[in-house]
Amino acid sequence: MLVLWKANFSGSKEQLEKVTAKLKELAKEHGEKVDGPYYAQDADLLYLTWTKSGNIGISGREFLPWVMKNKIPLEPVSWQVALTEKEFWG
């Protein structure tokens, strides 16, 4: 399962590096893989997350409180899920 997550960001290069490092750390803890950031047309950032568990909220429930605690100027915009035929039909 692929999750496309978009966010707006108005911070520094150092903050962006921290965001990316934290996303990758959380993904690794939960058996996921994160790639990005990419620069989307309709948002400042786009991250791609691959997960096998199907529980797409695990990393987010840990990541967003971390963003707030560290006062990172990051605002989630949207997310989309993409499935392979096998994941969809079983």
C-alpha cells in the first residue's frame, strides 16, 4: 500500500531535514518505508510511504504531536492511498 501525504511547510532547511529524519525513523520502527520530500504542485511537500500493515495512521499519530511539540511550521494538506490489484482484491 502506498500513501501519498502532502503538507505545507514554511520553515527552515534545518527544520525540513528534521522532519524528513523523523518520518524515516518512525517508518522504520513500524516496518514502513518513506521517500521524499518531493515538491508537489498543490502543496509544499509530498512524502511517499509504503506500508504492508495497512494501518496508515501509526506513524502519523506519533509524527504530528512531535511536529507540534517542536514548533515545526508544517500543516498537513491531504493524503491518498494507492493499492495494487492484489492488495485491493486480496
